[in-house]
Amino acid sequence: MSSLPVPVRRLAAWCVVILLVSGVVYVGIRLCAELRTAVVPVLLALLGTALLGPFHRRLVKAGVNRSVAAGVTCVVVLAVVGGAVYIVVAALVDSGDEIVASLKEAARGLTEHFGAAGTSLDDVASNARELLTKFGGTAASGVISGVSVVGESIAMAVLALLLVFFFLRDSDRAVATLRALAPNGTADGLEAMARRAFRAVEGFMRGTSLIAFIDALCITVGLLVLDVPGAVGLGALVFVGAYIPYLGAFVSGAVAVLVALADRGFVIALWALGVVLAVQVLEGHVLQPMIQSRTVQMHPAVVMLAITAGASVAGILGMLLAVPLTAAAFGVLHELRQRYAAPDSGSDSGPAPDPAAPGGSPDSGSPPPHSAGS
């Protein structure tokens, strides 16, 4: 080995490190997949805690008992999420027949202009209900045969909500617990990395929620001006879809355009498409740079790769969790880079103040939930 050139030995060392890290990551993913009924609620609860932490801290600062504040927060979230789901489902169910009818009418118009191609589209539209019925029957049989999956999903949702309550209530004890479990000499480093990772997730959730609210508000106002039915429900769908970057916006925008096409015709649908595209341009060129750059910033290519990887591992749930987990990983890497680069930077202060400050570092914007009330 010593006879090899230095660059080759360095390359070999890096290959060994990459293989070891890849193996550990693969084993971790497989373990999480096997223990998904416990892992998924914990991850969802961490996201919920990161999003709801500021509201809970305000209640605690107002003099509300920590347990009562956590309970009120969970009840408010349950009411908001339940109401949004009901509005979205009701709006989409009410306009389903209109979408199919408008698609058939559009296909007939295409038949007059494009002949055989339009006829094929007309056939597809005419058979849409039959295809949906068959698909629905297949899905229903799958649900019937997999009732345990539905029960498992409900159990995970309830467990996640309960974990959010406990994470919010006992967040002030998280640092002490982490330091007690850390091996000797690693407590400061683990605390610093945990703070950095949680701040990254908190920043992503806070920034995404603000962007989602602005997107949903703008699209709702635009659809109301165009007199599109179910505008509020479609706005809620846009808000929920914004938590899956790029793909969520595309799907929710497509649904809004289809509903406009179903009830108001081709011209209004084009106006609705213009509203959706304008909001997406506003998000990509104004909101994302202004908001996410202050919380956590990742290159769009990294985001798309993370979403693709998450979808391949855990489907829609993986797409939802991929970006915040990637943000947390980037936060940890940033902390490690600062720590190990500090001796070479001379005057660089490094991360030294971060683990010592119970409220987080000065650039955190707000104290992390696990230090609330301290």
C-alpha cells in the first residue's frame, strides 16, 4: 500500500469512507422501513414541533401552563387540518362531474379542428367515467383487502399527534436528556449538531408555511375573481401541496385549472392557468429568495434529487419528509465544517457559543423548541 502514490492512497481512503457511510445509511433506511410504524410518527412529530414551536412558546410566555399550552396547540392544529381536508375533499367531489363533462366538450371541439386526434381524445373523455369506476373498484378491493394498512395509518397519525404534545410539553428537557445520553466528551458536539439540525428543519417549515400561505391566498383571490367554484378548497389544496416542493405546486395548480375548465370554460381556464403561473413565478423569483434564504437554502437540484429519493423509498410520505430531513443533514454538515475548520481560520469564532447558549446561537432567529421556557 505504501508503494502507491499519495493521490491514489487518498482516493482509496475516500472510497472506503464513502462505502462505509453508504452502508450505514442503507442499513439505517432498511431499519426505518421495518420500524416505520414507530419511525414515521416520530419524524412527523418533529416536523410538527418545529412548525408549532413558536406558537407554543408564545402561550408559555403568556403564562399558560406548558401542558395546557401543548394541548391547546394540538387541538388547534387538529381543527385546522381537519377543516382543510374537509374543504378540499368537498370541493373536489362537487366538481368531479363537471371536470369530466368539460373534458368531453373540449374533446368534441378538438374533433372539429383536428379530426382523428380529436376523436381519440373524445373517446378517452367518454370512457373516463368507466375507467374511473374500474380504477375505483380496484382501489376499493385493495382497501378492503388491506384494512390493516388503513388502521396502521390512523394509528401512526394519532401517535404523531400525541408525540407532538409530549415534544412541545417537554421540549425544555431535551438538551439535558441529550447531554446525559451522549458519550464522554461528545456532549457539546452533539448538542451543537442537534441545535443546528433542528434550526434548519424549523426554518424550512416556517419558511415553507409562509410561502404556502401567500401562494394559497393569491390563488384563492384569483379564483374568486374568476368566479371559479370551490376557490377556498382549491386554495387549501395549494397550501397543503406547497409542502412538497415543485410537484405539489404542479398538481394543485393543475387541479385548479381543471375545475375552472369544468365550470367556466376554456377562456377562464386559461386565465386560471395564468394566475397559477404568475403565483409560481412570484414564489420562485421573489418569495423563495427573500424567505427561504433567511431560514435554510438548498439548490433546486438538491431539492429535486431529495424528493425523487424520498419517493422511491417511501412514496408520498417520503416526498414530504425528504426535504426537511435533507435540510437537517445540511445543517449538521454545516456545523461539522465550522467545527473542524475553526482551528485553521484563526480569528473565526466558530461554533463555540452555540452549545453553551441555552437559547441557541444569535443567528437562530428564535430559540429552538427544546430550550423554550428556559
